Amino acid sequence: MADCSSEAARIKRAEDELPRLDVAPPGDRTIVCITLETNLLFAKRLSAHLVQCPRSPLARGGNAWSKTGRDYQTLYNSRGCKQTIKGYRG
């Protein structure tokens, strides 16, 4: 059984440290793509957590992150971004 409380705390800290797309220079494709990819990986991590811990305190924000993840995936694809971050893949 997963330790849902500890994992929720780690995910919340990670969320607080996410890069923001609204401050990424729009003309810098590399920075925008890495920002999108980082946020997409976070959305996948949160989704995986909520599958294991449906009563997590993060469940409220899960739907918003699900939509954000879909929106960011569309942007990621439309900008021709390529995977650069190795590691967590959900």
C-alpha cells in the first residue's frame, strides 16, 4: 500500500516548483518545450497518484490538472517538441 500522505506532500512540493508557461519566452522554443514537458510529466505523476490514492488531498485539483495536461499536450505536439527529460514517465 502506498503512503498516500507522504506522496501527496512530495507532489504538492513539486507542483509549487513547476516552471510557469506564462513566463517562458514565447519565441524560445526550447524553453517552452521543456516547460510544457515538465508540466506534462507532473500531470502524469499526479494522475498516477490519484489512481493509487483516490482520497488524496490533491484529488480536488486532479480534474484541473487533467485538463491542463490535455491542453499542454496539444501545445507540445503543435510546437513540434521532442522528449528531452529522461526519468519519470508515469
